[in-house]
Amino acid sequence: HSHDGWTVEVPSHRVDISREEDLLDEIARHHGFDRFPSTLPKWSGFGSHLPFESDDRFLRSRLAAAGYSETIPMAFADESTERKFRPQIEPVKLINPMAENEAVLRTSLIPSMLRTIQWNTYHGIRDLQLYELGKVYWDGGETRSLIIAATGSLRPKSVHEAEREFGFYDIKGDVEDLLRSFNVAMQSAVNAVPAYYHPGRSVRLGDLVVFGELHPDYARDYKMRHRIYIAEFDIQLLFESRIRGSIEAVPRFPSIRRDLSLLLSKGIKYAEVEQAVRSVAIPELAGVEPFDRLESGSFPESKYALAISLTYQSEDRTLTDDEVDVFDRRILESLTERLGAELRQ
């Protein structure tokens, strides 16, 4: 100690103290942060939200409306668990971890979400719908991610209706509603999902989202007896893919709906059907929707029947039946050429 300052020798085991700021933090901690007077800064301007903060607020409001509650866990994790869920990623190791099971920064939101579900289940709260919007890390960077998870009953038993468990189509519906609220186009579904998903009850939509049932082996690792459904979003891609809404005038001219009943090979997905329909590029085609599907009937076993509705509308005139007939023929030709579709009689 001298008039010019202090000379401090740091113990060898305190590898986290390497600069003056670390020493000041240590002194303040021993003194007690609550003993420092609180002084609000003087500010005469107006606050505003950053673009991603506005998206976050909108996202949270949509999830809350769907019945999900937010969780905010720690970012520290157990290395062996992280490698189990993200074996291809090298986790960031802490220099001086507080505990062995908090030695790395998390590479996935799933382990912390499963621990939260496990803790609530052990304390008698079995019906859960949760989400987390947080960061994941790797050796060289970080990114933001979103996970939603649900387990237990979607609707409790009452005198009016029977109890119903949360299922695959419930998580699918929540994913679709979230994408629709951001006006994001649905991508083609593939079955290439991580190993911790149930192989027959999970789907990947491009790089945007993976969702489905947690694999039973992973559920047993957390001593969970009920099915757990999860969805993981690339949140940055979700925000970037968002199409801002626009205000349009109410249509002045009526729409016309036509239904097509098709016979398709069982390997053909609906996404391929819609792609073939829209490839015709008819400006008057306002919408295409599936409304019925038959796996068996008076047609070959290698086929299935799919019924779709086509909605036509013009901005400057009332369409005639002859015009719509031409549109139908062009679409049917595209379906036949691309997919080998047949019109069901």
C-alpha cells in the first residue's frame, strides 16, 4: 500500500481475477452491493425499442395467448449433457465454474427446459406449457434460440368434457399458428431430425423449426413418464423470414371456389401438390387448401385421394365460368405432368 495505490497479489486458485476491474468487483462484493447508495441517472430523452425487442414482445404475446409461460434459467450447463444433445458442437468451458454441473455455457435450450419440466413434475405440477427465448453458445460464437415445450393434459377433466392429453397435432398447431402470426411461408417437411426426437412423431421444416415428441429414451433419462412435446426455432431466421403485413381494400368482385378430387401416389406430399398448383402462376388464384384425404376406397392401394379447394378472384372484374374452367384445366395439367395425378371420378 502506498499513496499511489495498492499492490495486490492474487491467490493462484483465483484464475478469474486478471485485471483491475476484477479486483474492484471483488472488493465491492465483500463490501456488499446493497450497501452502495442507489442513484438514478439523469435522462431527459425518450426511450425506444430496438427492432429485435419489438419482435420479442410480439413473440411473447403470441405465446402467452397460446397458453405458454416463460422460463428464464441459467446459461451454465453440464458438459456431458450438452454433448449428448449437441455432440457436433464444442462447448465453451468456464475458467472457474461454481459447480461441476455448471462448467460450460449451454449449446442447446433443451436440457434446461427438461430440468424445468422435471422440477415442476416432482412438485406436483404435471400439466405444463412452457417456452424460453434465450442464447446458446459454442466455441466461437453465440446465437438466440426459441424452444416451446408441453406435457400433460391440454384440457383437464370436468363435468362438461373428458380429459385430453397434449399431443403431436397440438404442438404442430402451435408451431403453425406462430409461423402464421409472423406471416412466414410454410416450408417443406422432412424427417431428418436430431436423435433426441421420436423418429415417427417429429418433423423438420427446413432450417426454421424442428418439432415433435421427445424420444422416450431421453424422457426416461429425466425420469419422465409422460410424453413431452418440444419445438425448436431458429429465432433469427424466423424474424428475417417475417413478411410485414399490408393493408388492402376489401375485394370489390366476388370470388369463385372450385374443388378438385385427385388420385395421387402415396409417396407424394401435400407440399408438392401445392407447389405444382402455384407453379402455373395464375394471378387470379387467391388460395389453395386441402380439405379431405382418403387412404383407401374404390381406387388402387398404391394411391390415396386428396380433395383441394381452389379460390379464384380478380381485382378488376367478375370472373366467368369459362375463364375458371381454363384455370382448372391448366392446374390439372400441371398436377398430371409433375406428379402423375389423376382426376377422381
